[in-house]
Amino acid sequence: MTEPVGDGRTSPLEAVGWTALYLVTGAALTIALSLGMILLTGGPRSPADSPRNLAIQTAAGLLGYGFLTWAIGLRTLRLTVADLRWSPLSEAGRGFGRGFVLGAVPAILAVGLALVAGQSVLTRDQGSAGLYLERLALTAMLLAPAALLEEIIFRGVGQVVLARAIGRLPAILCLSAPFALAHLLNPNGTVLGFLNIGFAGILLGIAFYMPGGIWSAWGVHLGWNMGLAALDAPVSGLPFRIPVVDYVPGGPGWLTGGRFGPEGGLVATLAIALATTIAWRRRTKERT
């Protein structure tokens, strides 16, 4: 990128410190709030109750990182809403919509490649079209806040501060690693899956600089997840039971991703590379 490196507000070392403080303190707040919410809602339940667990963790994370965005970003570092790319709101709807398409189409392409080039299959499952749409809507209601939270964490205060100190692309690369690490314990993970999630972090970091800002990045994130879920494919190793269609992963694992879903295989690498190329061409070039 051609943007000037740094703006004189923080040194690279200070930027790293503020970013680490934001990430680590936010994680601690999320854990504490999650435990409190679990106790208030009847105590811990079976690990199989993943929708409830995800909803609690997401709500806690939005509260924790939302507070830190205000406390560290707006109050302490004097960032503006525009700096954090939440505005102008006139671009929010279009940015989210374009981002959603940019995420969903490559995700569907990844599944298609797994079917054509690999041994994965897509079969007819029980259920009606109405039930399919209902379950898909419920899945979107669960995934949308989770995707927004991850964008606030990894494309929020930290990326803005780092980009001002060391440049956009180095900041994006730095934050792609913790983004991948946040998914390290997802079930049925693979080495390529871990790398692909880091690659997706780069895609989302670039999408953050498309017209629409964080709304565009959120759209890409949710579009990718929903594109996979709509075809009953696992999302980063997490299965979503969708009626009507049944995705059965097949080998070879390095190509299709196996039980981790397409994100664990080369099919996702190719799809993410396509989306990243498009996002790169659509990025804005003004100063961070």
C-alpha cells in the first residue's frame, strides 16, 4: 500500500502495547462476564448446548470489547468513530451488502470445489423449504453477532492504532495471527485450516478498508459463514444442523478439509484468495 507509515501519534512499540492491552483485557472481561451470565441463567449446562454457550460468550464479548473501545479507543487514544470506520453510516448498508456477497459467493465456491474435485457429497435431507428458511434465519441470528464481535476485536482499536504506527498491511498481518489462534481449539482442526483462518483474517483486514469500513468487514465475515452454513457445511469445524440439505465431507482432507469443513482444505485457500484479490482492488487509499 502507498499510505504513509505512522502519523506521529504513537510509536510502533506503544501501538503494540495498546493493542495487546485491548486484546488481553477484553478477553479477561469476556470470560468474567460470561461466567456471570452463565450463573444468572441457571448455571453451566452440557457442552452440547453450543447455541446457548455461543450466545452468552458473544453477548459478554460485545459488552467487554464495546466498553474497551470506548475507554481505550475513544477516551484515551482520542480516536473518532470515523477513525474506527464505523462512519459514515450512509455507507453501512451498502458496505455490509457488498461484503456479504463477497464472503458468501467464495464460501459456496469452496463447497462446490469440495464436491467436484474431492469426495464430499451433498444429499437431500428431511425437512421442508419453510423449515430450511426458518433454521437458516435462526443460524444467521446466532452467527451475525458473533461475526460482529470478532470484527470489533480484530478490526477495531488494535488494527487502527497499529496501522497508524506501522502501516495498514503490516497491521493486518500482525492481527491475522491472533485471529487464527482464537480458533485454535475448534473441533477437528487441521494445520491448513489454521493457516486458512489466518488467511481469512488478512481478507477481513483488507475488507475493513473497503468503502463501508467495519460494516464491509462484518458483511464478508457473516457472508462466508452463512454461505457454508446454508449448504450444511461446518463453519470453522462447528456443525450447524440445517434441514433439507446434508453435506457429507470426504477426502482427501488436504483438499476438502474433512470434518473441519471446507476451511480446512485447499478449496478454501483458493476461494479466500479470490475474495482477497477483489477486496484489495476495492480498498480505499486514504490515510489510516
